Amino acid sequence: MIGFYNYSVWLTYVSLLSGVCGICFATNNNPLVATICLIVSGVCDMFDGKIARMRERTEEEKKYGMYLDSLSDLVIDSNAIVNAD
């Protein structure tokens, strides 16, 4: 399998999925559910870094986590922009 799978990465995946769902809901004129998705995504993003720092990781795991977290943040920010309409 591609990537690394630990608790912090799974939280980032949940955050990313929630962000994508939020964009879908925002474009389908359902801003309340889109906002809830954005909040869930933010909470997951808040805790994934804390959990990642508590765990011993290799340099590859750290780089993968940073890349995935940056991608997730980009999607979440896009959700906020789309939802702002």
C-alpha cells in the first residue's frame, strides 16, 4: 500500500474527506451541512498534529504526514472560500 497508516494520518484522512464533503454540500446549496463538515475537519486537523508529535516516527512518515496535512489544509481552505458565498 502507498503511504503510512497511523492514528494521526487517519485523522488527516477524516479531515480531508470531511473537507471534500463540505465542498460538495456547499456547491449543492446546503451551507449548514457544509459548515458542520468544515468544523469536523478543523477539529480533526487540530488533533492530528498533537497525536503525531506524541508518537515516534521515521523521517519518511513525518514527510508524508506533512504533505498530507498541507493537502488537507488546502481543501479545507477551499471549502471555506466556496462556503462563503
